[in-house]
Amino acid sequence: MHKCKCGNQVASNARFCPHCGKRFTHPFVRALAGLSVLFIGGAFFYALSGPGPVPAPKPAAPAASSPAAGKAVQKKPAVADQEQGRKTYAELVDTTLLDSGIESRTVATGPAHSTLIIHDALAGRVRARAVSNLVDAARGFGFKKLVYTNDYETTFVWDLTKKD
């Protein structure tokens, strides 16, 4: 039992107060809603504060002994930053869920850390629906797959390379 803002005692599993009608939201759902707002804002900020235009490389002087003489090799400088951003995002999701009282572990794994996995002992359909709110934010950070699992019998997978 817990006390509603109207002062009446309400069952701890109640979705709303029968006296005043106040809705009760599970801490997991509140945490994920806050995360999704935070991450969408973070992705927007990340996109705005990107490295900007990359200047064209100066042509290299051809070396007589080089088989690739005259060919300039250009690498994307932001790839390492994107990978670190995905790792940081996973740590932020993990910390936020733990701070909300949800026993889970979140990791970025796979090639270039492009798969976000949330290990939650209580993973099920209700929580998976709340986790689906992270799809757009995870896609914004360059994740290709989002996996939500209890590491036993229930696993939900979202392919982030496809638009819904």
C-alpha cells in the first residue's frame, strides 16, 4: 500500500487512485520516457555540434616507389567519435535504468558497437513496449540493432536499419 496525493491509501499495484483518479506510472515507464526525451535531445545536439564540413585533402605528391601514387586515401574522422558516442549512450541508459530501480545491464556490442543490448531479468511484453520508445534515439546514435532480453526465454529485437 502507498499513499496517494489525495491522502487515501491505495494498493501498490493500482494503476489509478479510486478516490481522486490520479494515474500511477511504473518507475520503469517513467525512466524510459525520460530517457527517450533525453536521448532525442542528445541526438539533436550531437547532430548540431558535429565536426562540420571536412576540407578536401591536398593532393599528395606522387612517390616514385608507391604503387598508389597520386591516389589520396581519405578516412572518415567521425567514425571513432560515433563509436564512442554509442558506448556512452549505452552507459547512460544503464545508469538511468539502475537509478530508477530497474535491475538491468545495458551494453553496446558487435562491430563498431552498433548493437544495443538491454539485459533485464523482468523483460516481457509490457516493458518491451516501453523500450520501443528508445528506437528513434538509438537509431540517431547509429545503432543498427536494439535487443531487449531476459537472457532466458524472452528476447525482443528491433532492426534499426529499417524505417518503421
